Amino acid sequence: MLWQVDPANPVPLFEQVAACVRRGLVSGSLDAGSRLPSAKEVAGILDVNLHTVLRAYQLLRDEGLVELRRGRGAVVTGADPAGSARLGTLVTELVGEARRLGTSHDELRDLIEKEYRHA
């Protein structure tokens, strides 16, 4: 699995770390039961703060994509992670692009609501 973040990207680092895992789920390089590297290991690979990786893992847990188990670390759940992971990745990319373009939160929300109504 490829771990990569871009400090110049407007998307927060923890969201970029979570996106790495989501991409792994979508691509099939991660399956249910796969164990993610320890947060300390990922922090070392990416040269980021340990708490950044922990926050990413907590976000993935909140999305239902991983379980955080004491003594075992982060483990991919048996739920259908590919669909949730793909949607999470798309949202991360959308928010990053909106920030890059200077689109406000309210403008982005209005665009999404408009699309939902017409879809």
C-alpha cells in the first residue's frame, strides 16, 4: 500500500492519511481483516506527527472502515468498505479542490444540494 501525503495540499494531513487507506480499499490492496501498520510506523514513513495518524485512524473508525483493537491496532472491517472508501476519497478530493478554488463551505454545500435535487 502506498503511503503518501503532500504538506502543500490544502487538505489536512490526517484526511490525506485516511485517503491513503481508502484508496487501498478501493483498489483491492486492502481486504477485510487486513491489519494496518501501527500509527507510529506510518508517522515515521510519512514524517508526520503520531497524533496526525491516530486522528486519521479514528476518522476511518468513525466511518466504519476500520476497527481499532487494543494490542492489535487498526484492522479493516468486514463491512463493504469499497463503497464507503470510494465515497470518502471523493469527498476528500472534492473538499480539497473546493479549498484550492476558494469555494466557501456554504457555496460547496449549495452545489451539492443542487446536484442532489437534480440527480
